[in-house]
Amino acid sequence: MPLALAAWRVPMAHAAGPLPQGGAFVRGQGAMTSGTTSLTIDQSSSRGVIDWHSFSIGNGNTVAFNNGSGATLNRVTGGDPSSILGKLTATAAHSQPCE
């Protein structure tokens, strides 16, 4: 019995959280760079549309959109709901003060 318990614990301790999957620019241009716990989207056009199969961010993971002063529309085409537990950032050229 102790062997079964130890085997059950190993995958859980080393499981990496999810990152968005299946991303492709369908309008505009850019590049995507992924690591073990991060995904960076560098958009080179002022406007972009990205279709994703899934878009979840696991705890401790980071997704960064570098789109300058442009805009990015993200469409999730898969059937699973998204879960954002990690960090999601984007560049912002303009900011408005809150009143």
C-alpha cells in the first residue's frame, strides 16, 4: 500500500500548470515564444486576431502580450472554459485616470 501512495504523489508534485495552447495569428502579424512557465506574444502589427484552442494560465505561470499601442483580439475556439490563476499582462500606451 505505501508504494501505491508514493506513486500517486510523484505526478502531482511535478505537474506544470497550463498555458494557452494552439495559438495562431489569423489577422495581423507577430511571434509567440513559450517556456516552461511562460508565454510571450510579440505582436508586430497594430491590430491582431489570435485564435486559441484553449486559454488557461496555471498558478505561477505568466502570459505577456507585447502589442505596443495596438489591439489584440483573442478568440478561444475549444470547448473547455478558461481558468486564469497565474499572471496575464499586456502593454498599454495610454492610460486614463480613474475618477
